[in-house]
Amino acid sequence: MRTEHDAYRAAHPKVGRAFIISMLLGFGLLMWALWDQSHDYYRRWPTEQVQLAIAYWIALGISWFYEMSQYDSHLPELRTFDASKLPVLDRSRRLPPIGPRMGMDDIDRRREVVLVAYGAFLSDIVQIANMPLLADPRCEVTDRFTEALVVAEDARAAATRDVSRLPAYRDAVGALEKAWRDATSFARRKGYATLAPEDQSAVRRAQRLLEIALDENAYAPERREAMRKAVDLLRSVVDVPAQAVTAIGHRVGRAQIPDGG
């Protein structure tokens, strides 16, 4: 946006060019008067033309100084001000802090996705046999995930009591998501390769027995016996959740296998 001062400065060069033109005219007039007087050898005083040229130059100089004084009066005055009054620095005029982008419901949904996925794993004995490290608290990566579960639950309780703790809850859920990805990726990649040799053998036998237990073409007694042995073998390696035992029991036609085997 152009200010009045900018417009005045833009117009000022026109005044300067007018002065230059007037000065050249006056200089030409003076030269002509002096040249005309040079033909009169007996004249001691300047002729009327020379006097007119000198008067013209004096008037031109007076008008120029007057114009410059008027121009200076239009210049804006510089005033000091307190920088602390700027909106960025003035605390009384600062905008309120931006709130969390996610509300409690959004963060709860993200946490629920992890809980559902983890619950599905704990209910599937086949997945436990394929990724036993994810059910083994002795595994460092799995232990970090279970710890993140507790931290996220505590953070949710704190955010429920105090809405200002919502960012901490959001960060805890973000850490939980990362811990879940790390744990599942590690367990899938390693399988049971990090277990002791006897435990690896037990897991392999349990996997073969589970194939028989889930084979609908096999005899019912054979399926039930294979299921029982598979559960016992896996329990010798990892802590098999009760819901996984119940789920496999329903799949082979039984309500539940007793915890004692």
C-alpha cells in the first residue's frame, strides 16, 4: 500500500527536472546577455538583459530553497515506541495456546485398535505358536510393549481427570502404537528361532498337532487329542492365555479344556 509520503516522493523528481530546465533557460539568458553586452566596449554597467538574467537566477534560487523547505516539512517524523507492545512480545495480547488436535475419542479409537489386535492374538493359539515371542514377557521387545500398555492406560486415567493431560495421553498412545509394531515385527521375523532347542522342538510339534486339530476331515477323537497335546506343549514354552484355549476348544467342538491339561 502506498502512503502519502511515497506519493509525494514519487512526484518530487518532476520538481527537480523543472528546476533544471529553468536553470538552463536562465543560464542561456545570461550567456546571451553577456554576449550582447560584449559588443559595447564603452559600457561599464551591466545591461538590462544581464540584470534581468541575474534577477531571474536569484528568483529561481529563492523558489528552489522554498520548495525544499516545504518538502522537508512533509517528511514523516520518526517516533520511538515500546517493542514490548508488539503482539508477539506483549503477553497480554498473545493468542491462547493451540489445543491438542485430537480429542479423547480420537485417541481412544487409536488405542482401541491396538487393544483389539492384541486381544485377537491372545485368542488365537495358532498365532501364538507362530509368534511365541509376542506371548513371552521374557522377550525384551514384548516387555516394552506390555509396559507401553500400562503407561497408556495410566495416561488415559489422568486425562479423564484433567483435560490438560490429554497431550500426554496422545503421546502415550503414539508410543504404544510404535511398541506394538516393533513387537509384532520382531516376533514374526524371529519366529521361535531365539528359543532354546528343546523349546523350539516343542513349538514345532505343537504346530503339527494344531494342523491335525483344525483338520475337519480328521476324526473327532483324534482332533481333540491333538488339540490337548498341542496346548500342553505350548504351555511348556509360553504362558498360553485361557481365551486362546477356549477358542481352539470351540473350533474343534469342545467348550473348554481344563487349565490343568
